[in-house]
Amino acid sequence: MLYKTKGTCSVGIVVELEPDHTIRNVEFIGGCSGNTQGVASLVKGMKAEDAISRLKGIRCGSKPTSCPDQLSKALEQAMKETA
């Protein structure tokens, strides 16, 4: 599933979930490469619900959102689509 981000340097996030909502893979399109690769690697294998609770609401400087916050939104959308 491709999620188009809003308000971040990355322009999209590709999310793959297992049927039980375990995160199979995350790939950011654009953004700060080291940071987005790190976040993607850390959440791989986690339950989407756990990742959402850890990432939701994180801000980037004075911006109201961040790449991790946008990932939480992408995961929420992916969960709805697999329901």
C-alpha cells in the first residue's frame, strides 16, 4: 500500500502488513535517508498497533507532523485496508 505523506520531506511511504497486522516492510520515498531507513528498520516485525502508539504525534521541529507521525497514519490506513 502506498501512503502519500503530508507536511514532510518524504513524499510517500510504502507499507506491507501481514494479515495479523505485523509490519512486514516499510519504505519511505524521499526524506532524510538515514533517519527514514532507521525508523523503517526499527518497526519491521512489530505489531502495527504498537508502532502507531509509539510514533503518533511526533513532530519535526516546528512542523505539526514528522516522518514517524506520517508512518503512524500510513499504518492506520493499511490496517483499515486489510480488515
